[in-house]
Amino acid sequence: MTHQQNTLNDPMKMYRDKRDMARKRVTDKYAIQGFISSGTYGRVYKAQSKESDGRIHAIKKFKPDKEGDVVTYTGISQSAIREIALNREISHENVVALKEVILEDKSIYMVFEFAEHDFLQVIHHHSQSRTAVPMPVLKSLTYQLLNGLLYLHNAHIIHRDLKPANILITAGGVVKIGDLGLARLTYQPLQPLFMGDKVVVTIWYRAPELLLGAKHYNKAVDVWAVGCVMAELASLRPIFKGEEAKLDAKKNVPFQKDQMLKIIEVLGTPEERDWPGLKNLPEYSSLQRLDKYHDRLGEWCRTRLNSKEAFELLRQLFAYDPDNRLTAKEALQHKWFQEDPRPTLNAFASLAPNQGYPQRRITHDDAPSMIPLPAASQAQTQTQAQQLAQVQAQAAHLSQQLSTHPHSGKAGSAASFASLSGGAAGVGSGHARKKTRLG
Amino acid sequence: MATDFWVSSHYLRWNVDSAVLRQARAEDIQYVDHPEYLDFLALFFAGLIAKLGKKLSLRQRVIATATVFFRRFYLKNSYCETDPFIVIAACCYVAAKAEESPVHIKNVVSEARSLFSSEATTLYSGIKTFPSDNAKLAEMEFYLVGDLECDLTVFHPYRTLMTLCWKEGSDVISEAEAGELGAGIDDGPRYWGTGEGKLEMHEGALQMAWFIINDTYRSEICLLYPPHLIAITAIYMACAIHQETRGDIEKQTQSGAYAFSGSQGSQGLTRRSSRPSSSSYKRQQPQDIVGFLAGLNVNMALIATITQEIVSLYALWDRYSEDATTDSARASLKRSASGSRPEIITPGLLIQLLWRMREARSADLSGAHSTPGRPVAVNKMLERAQAAG
């Protein structure tokens, strides 16, 4: 085929060839150390930069689209576009930093800074060792979480999926909010938020206005989730652990009765006087049909959060009326953070050296094709094999460590890096953290 | 981020100067008789983006984002080495997602095909290569996002215009664009200037400013200047063109107010800004527009430059016609005496030009003149060698 004919049939071939030649491949820049987790979005790997700094990263590979066995282009998902677009603009100590995006062979790789721990892992660690999260740690984690959230909210980003698995912590005790796959810019939206995603926020962390079918919601949904996360750090289990009602055949969103019940069992049945506008919410009549409860958050806190100020903060994070709920900024100014122990920059600062949390567990990838090996020389292949052996040895070592704890059969929160959007992979507690996405 | 333009990818990586623009067209310019044709192509492509966007029912802001993506793509590529039509479709497809109002890929493909390959109209009959396969468009999207360096958040002058001039009940903007106000909208602080005060414009003038902003996307102005300056230029031009507004300003300046406009203007601003509900504050006098513009704390020389650019764009646009009948008759007859350049430029002519550019480029690359060391040329040689062997 002559060049000219070629150009006429596929005028962009020359362009693509040029770009393909210039492109640096993932495996040129990073040595994959092992597999961290998977979810509906794809898979996450731990990788070391081949640059001189040798930094550790987490590489999130979006699942390529397949038609039969052939990988094909079907268009980049809205969620990937969102996560990429938002991450390219933001930069904050308490939000996971995106280093770069690599587009290669029909796949998208997002290279993030690596974080050794996450809230879910910390919670599991304590629930397995039957110890409480030390108050200085709990307070620092909550403070830094709110600090990251304040940044996002100031930038007009609603996260919409805050939960322990999505909130990472570096080895140095710095909180990093992760997974902006469901996050949205709310500055002058072209269409109302509920049009895009009918269901947002994992059920246990979902704010009452969402459960009651509000068409308009705002940043306050994230603040509610922070309340849930703080309570979970204190009690080591989700405070409102409801059963999710499934979508019906027509994909209508049902009233999440059980989840609402779990909330009112602790916080009491909401009244029109604490939440003006309550009566106008679509699911108000469903709420009326539930049994009535009194507020017993104080009682809940007494055994779990032995601090009056902590209780006060939680109370205000759990305000039923979204307009009455604290903002991230107000929460940061709460008295609890001003009384001793003060929050620290390194959330683990108060821990003794032997009190640390286990490292994130990595495993050998059971789907090695996800990161293609370079068409490499023998030597390179050998190095890879050595690395793999190392990884496996390390994993074995880690699982030995873990097995000293009574219930640590599973990978635990190692599987939770950068969230499990579908809740598909195993989470240590045995409960799938559910979230349904529509549209 | 949404409020902080100064740390945005838009400001940090995509505000370019005219030298960068010239460099970006260095290859294309070898294949046109006059640099002006490249401006006509820029005008023509933006028009196609707007047409495709309308067919897909995209909002104006989505169309603007698509146009900015297109311009950014061609900062790194040449018209003569690519197929701008599939790039246009991919820009619309990605922009819809980036602006949170996605459209299905098959709609983009079918609308683009009907727009670009329609045999019924002679206008675009030159464009025959638009693929019917969704995967082709998705592939283009993939490469496009790569060339955009994944910077998908774009700032537009519309936002400044709304912040500066939007008022409750103004149907120009609220109907056309604002969408569901109240759905999580809170006015962030203005990212430049004093951040205070609103200009109360005549409805007609406001609409005119809006249209001027739409028009700026037909040129490369959106790459050269930050969006808030483009918005202020549009306000400034609308004030000068809109009859009633101009009348007001003339009255103010003739009555001697102009001499004191600086101090009066700033007084007026402080008064208004001290009251958040400025709409309830009834002014006795019409607002001092000149004073308001002077008080914006932006580089007025730059505003003048942008005004010049917009005026030049309109001059160029006057010589462009999509009226198909001019294609054959007027365009070919009306050739200026000084050269062979036709006075009226039509889409048909531009498509032919594009084809000639592409063919010439292709011939150059595959011919003996191809620069050694170019990856593409090497690749082609390899391909031929393989075919021969």
C-alpha cells in the first residue's frame, strides 16, 4: 500500500504512529512490585519509579474494554474522565497526589503517590487486636481528613464517596483522601447533580437527605460521611450498618428503609423543627411509617468516645438538616481539636515504635496480563522474575505476620487501596462495602 | 481549583503567546499561499464544532470547551498531518464528559457523519472519510486526551461575565446557560481584581457581550488570553456598541462626570460592596460604567489589544460565507486584482485547500525530500521495505 493511499484510508495513522513512537511505556518508567487491589474500575499496583529517586507509587489501571477477547476502544468512562480531570487540578497535603497519567495500548494508568495505610486497615488492625484507636491518633486522623475535605470543598469539589477504604494514610501518618472517581465539581453545574449519578455514597455513609430522596444536595453529604468515619474509628464498626435495598427491575431507586432505621435508632426520628423542609422530601411518607426513636447518640458516645467535646462535634456532624450541619471549616474550628491531646501533623506521632500498623500487603498479580511485560531481553526478564520472587517472599512473610492475629485470614484492607468502587473484592471484615452506581 | 484560576492547568500550561502559536502552524504554513488561510481554517473548524455541538444539544459552555480542546490539540499537531474532522468529533465527545453532560458515542458518530458526510448538501461533500465505527472515534479520544495532557478542566469568560453582570431574573444568561441555579452553586470569590461589585448592564448589552464571547472561539484568542480578560473585553465592546448603553455613557461623560469618574466610581463600588444585597439598593443615577471598568484593576492596554484581535476576527469573518451559492459563482469571479486570493472564502474552498495541504504534505513525507531521522518517515520506509521483502 503506498503512503498516499494509506493516508486516505486512515488519515490519522501517521499521527498515531508518531505518538506511539514517542510514548514512554509504564514498564519503562516503573518497576511493578506487586498487586494491591482490584475493583470494578480495574486494578491497582505498587510500583517503584525507575528514576533516581526510586519513589514508590500506586498505579491504578482502568479496566480495558473488551469485545470478546479483543481489547477495543469504547470510549473513556465518565468516572475516569472525572478522576483525571479533577486530579490534574488539585494539590493538597491531605489529598492523594496524581503524579502522571499514562495512556498506553488502549489502557489508562493513573500514577499516584503511594500510601502505606488507610482508615479501614487501621480499623481492622484495632478490631483484630481488640484495642481502641488511641485518642491522639483518632483526633489527628479526623482533623486531617476534615482538612483535606475543606480543600476539596473550597475548590467546589464534592467527594461523594468518603469511607474508610478511600481515606489513605502515609507511613508518616499523613491522611490522604483518595478516589475521586465519584467526585464532582459543583461550580455552576450545567445540569443538577442528581441527573448524573442517581445513587451516590456507599450506603453506610450516605446522608439522610440522600436516603430521603432529596433532588438537591451539597457538600454537607461529605460532612455526614466524615461523622460516620469518625464514629467508626471510635467504635471499630460502622455506626449505621444498614442493609442496602436493591434496585428494582426498572432501576428505580428504592427507599433505603434499613439504613434509615439504623440512623434513627441512634440519632432519633427527625422532626420538622430540626429539619425544615423535611416534609417536602420525596421519601417523607416512608420515614413516617418507621417506628419512632429517641436520640441516644449521647449514650452511644459514652462507651466509645470518652470526651464531651468529641460528642458535641459528632452531634453537629450528624445534624439532620444539611444546612445546619457543620461545614468542614467549622468542624476544624471545633473545640475538640483545641483541647489536649492536640491533633498532630504525623497522626502516628504518639505511637511507640512497636505500635505501628502493618504495611500494605501486596500480592503476586493473578492476572499478570494487566501490566504487559515489555518485549524485553533475557536479562530484563530475569530481573522481573527476581522481583516477582522477592514480592512473593515478602508476601509470604507478611501473611505469616498477619496470621499471628486470630482472624486475619484475608488480605484485609490491602485490598482497599484507592477504594473498591464495586465492593467486589474481599474486605477483611467479610462485609462487602456496597455502593451502586447508575447511569 | 474551580475558583483558583492561577493554579489551574489552564493558566499554568495552556496560556500561550503568539510565538508558540506561530510555531504550531509552522508546517501548515508551508502548504498555503497566504497565512490568512490558516485563520480562515480556524474560523471554519470552530464553526463546525458549534454545528456539531448544536446537533448534539450541547450547551454553549460545552461547545466552548470542545473548541478549546481542538485549539490545544493543534498546538501540537498540524492540520495537514491529521484529520481535523475526527478531531472535532472527539473534542465534542470528550468535552461533553468533561463538563458533566455526557452524550453517547454512537450519537456523536452518527451526528458527525450526517454533518460531515452528507451527500445532499454540496457544502461538506468534500468530507468523505468520517468513519462509521464507534471504536475509531474512541481511539481518537484516547490520543486526544493524551495530547491534552489530561488537562480537561477549562475556564471560560462566561463565568466572569456572570459573576460581573449576572442579575436575578436576567433571562439572557439564566435561561441560556446557568442551568439549575441553587443546585450546589455558591458564588466563589472572583479570582482576580478587587472581587467586589456588579455591573448592571442593559439586557441587550449583556446579551451582546455573551455573543461576543461566543465569537471569540472562532479564533485563537482563547489560547492567548486569560478568560476574565476576554470577558471584560466583551463587556467593554458591548458597552461601546450597544446603543442605549453608549448613550448613557456619553451623557455621563458630557455632564462632566467623567472627570470625577475615578473617585465616584470607587465610591459607588464601596457603597455597593458593603451591601451584599446590592439589588435592593436603588441607584438614583445610572451606574458609572466607565468608572466601573476602570475600577476592575486589570491591564487596560491588554483589553485594547484583545479588542483589536476581536475586531480583526470580525473583519476576517466578513469575508467568509457559508452560503453555498457563493461557492461556485461569487467566489470564483471575485478575485482580487492584486493576487489570486478570492475575496469570499467558503467552506468548500477551505475543504479543497485542506485536501491539497494534506496531499502535498503526504507527498513530501513519502518523497525523497523527507527529512531523515523523522520517526514517521523511517517508519514508512520500514513499511515499504517490509512490503517489498
